[in-house]
Amino acid sequence: MLDTLWSLERFADATREHIDLSVRLLSANPPAVHVRNRFSDTLAETVTCTDCGAFVTSWGYRLGTVESVEDAAARLAYLMAALPA
């Protein structure tokens, strides 16, 4: 069985590589990662990880899978108008 919390920790670490984003790991049930653009009051998103290993935004957009965490984080950064470090 997939460890979704560990997968979200990896996703949060990869997302932190984008300097415009503020990242918090939420220990809710289910666990999630809250990401916001530091330079915007409106650009924020909550990402969860499904049991099958897909990273999904709160509005249902599938960012990618645990097999390519960095790509999923980069896709979110692009959607949130963030730059890489």
C-alpha cells in the first residue's frame, strides 16, 4: 500500500524548489499540502495524494504521480505563476 503522507512530503520538498511558493504540510485527515504564491492574495491551492499515487488539486486537476514528483510540483508551480529557484 502506498504511503500517501511520505509521498506528500516528497511533493512538498519538490514544490519548495520554486522560490515564489510558500508550502505547508497539513496533517489533516486526509493529509494534504497547502501551497500559495507569496506574491498573490488569491493564488493558493491544496494538494492531496490518492491511494493510487496521483497528486490532485482541490479543484480536481491531476498534477502527476508519485513516479514523477518533481514534474507534478513543476506543473503546480506553473499553474501558480511561480519561478524555479
